[in-house]
Amino acid sequence: MISEKTLVESCIKGNKKMQEQLYKIYKSKMFSICLRYATNTTDAEDMLQDGFMKAFSALKNFRFEGSFEGWLRRIFVASSVEFIRKAKIRRPLPLHEVPDHDYSISGLEKLQASEIIQLIQSLPDKYRIVFNLFELEGYSHKEISHFLEIPEGTSKSQLARAKRKLREALSQNLN
């Protein structure tokens, strides 16, 4: 088995076999990220292709400090958000503040992963992006507000609304 460092260095040098190998190793994990941001499989496939094109272009910037997969994930998250922004979102509309409550989502353990992905994909773009960035990627509201160029309060209210919509969808699916 070839080391990750050798694989990345070979890809930087333009070795097509190694680029194909890197793609095969990470395509499933990166596709799952794209699926969380996309509303359909076709868009997710486009996001995957865009993400790999950006990753291969940026490989020379990887410093071998920390996880390569983490570095790659950040590229795919940013690329997916950019894809949505270019396709649909010009500027998210600010929403009024929603009071802080416990918006825990129960019932997820009863669903298959594909059903959970479908529920997330059914969210409006602005809610889905904030939900994914906060809940699945671990970004703070401050980071999200900077990343999406929206007020921090908008990030919080969009997350609350996303969770509310998911709870409603869950209750319908579980009944």
C-alpha cells in the first residue's frame, strides 16, 4: 500500500494513475458531503467533480500538516456551498431572531441513512447549508456568518428553522 504522502506528491507531479487512485480512495466520503448539500444526486455529482477539480488544483498548497482528509473535506464543503450559491442563492434573506430553545431532533435512530439524507436535502438551501455547516461540519455561527456573508443572528435563526422543519418532517415520517 502506498503512503498518503507519496500518493499526494505523485498527484502534484501529475501522475494520472495516482490521481485516479486518490479519487477512488476519497470519492465515496466526498460524495456523501456533496449529497448533504445538494438537493438531488445530479447536483451532488456535479459538486463532486467540481470539488475534485479544485482539490487537484490546490494539492500543491497542502503542507502535510494535519489530516489530508480534513483538508480535502474543507475544499468539498466550500466547493459545495459555492455551487449552491452560484446556482441559486444570490444573498440569503435575513430572518428575524428565533428564541433559543432545545431543538433536539429525536427519531433519527429509526431512519435509514438514505432517509436522513433525503430529509436534509428537502430543506430550503439557506437552511440546509447552515444546518450542514453547524451540525455536520462543526463550524461556529461566527464562522458560518463570515463564510456565507450573513449576520450571525441569521445563521442561528436559519439553524433553528432547519431543525424545526426536520422535526416536522420526522414526525410525519414516523407516524
